[in-house]
Amino acid sequence: MGRVPLILAVTLLAAAPLAGCGGGDDGGGASTPKGFKQTQTPDFTVALPSGWTVDKGKQDTGEGEFIEARPPGSDINRPQVRIASSRGYRSGIAGAAQLAEGEIPIRRPGATRVVSKPIEVAGAKDARRIEWTVPAGGGIDAARIVTVLALSSDRTLVNLSVGVAQSDVGSARIDDMVRSLRIG
């Protein structure tokens, strides 16, 4: 269970300056939307906008991978995506969701959870989508943060977190990213 805080820290640290995102899709697909390219690690595959910068790395524990992606530029309010995996996760989705639901309001004061529901993710035995709205503050626009937690049957937890300014939610195509997520 010690790896989950690391995964959440990686994804949620990114969410701190994020401007949020949204949508109501239930995930479950694994296709590459037009204008996107697939990015893959041994633990997951996801489609991200073609023009975005994608950085990959390994978790400090050596038992997982992470991806950080964002469009070019330096504006703190630009969309950002963080995806991390942790192998050998010992709890269930409810435990991971509880950690995520506790972290976001701490990192983004005033954040309000607006969605928390089970979804289908290709290759996952259990998955949950959690969304928050975040008020503007400290130079950061009002935001939407979407987190997808997906647990495979071999106990690999994948945490996808997207943040985008409320004004950019429609153009960020968050649901395209969520639908494309595949575990394994």
C-alpha cells in the first residue's frame, strides 16, 4: 500500500497547477482518436493529442511507470495529463479512490467532487472515474480535474489524472483520452 501515495503524489502534484477537465464518458474503449497518438508503457496504453510533449519515466520504486503530457507553452493553465502505474497494489479501487478523494482538496483548496462512479476500462477488472471542480486562485484559472483509477487482475493500479481550465474543457477532449486508456 506504500506505493499508492507515490502514485497519487505523482499524479496529484501535477493536478495542483492544473486547470482541470471534464466530461461524462464511461471509458472502456481502446481506440486512437483522430489527432491523437498512442503512448505505451508495459503497464498501460493511452492516446494523447499529437502535438503534446510526452515525458516517460519509472517510479522511484522501480515497480511502475509514469507519463506526463502537456501542450507546448509555459502557461500554468494549459491542460496537463499524468498517468502512473504501480505493480502489486494490495488494496482495491475503493482504497485508491479514498486516497485520491482526500488528496485533491488538500492540493487544490475549494475543490468540490462532482462525479465518482465505476467505469469500464479495457484490461481492468475494476475502475472508477472521479471529477472535481476547482475555483480560481493564485494565478490558476477555475479548473476541472478528472482522475481515472484502474486496477488489473494482476494487481497493477493505473492512475490517470487530467487537469484543464474550465474554459478549455470542451477542447481538451478528456473523454477521448479516457476512452483510449487500456491496462496491460
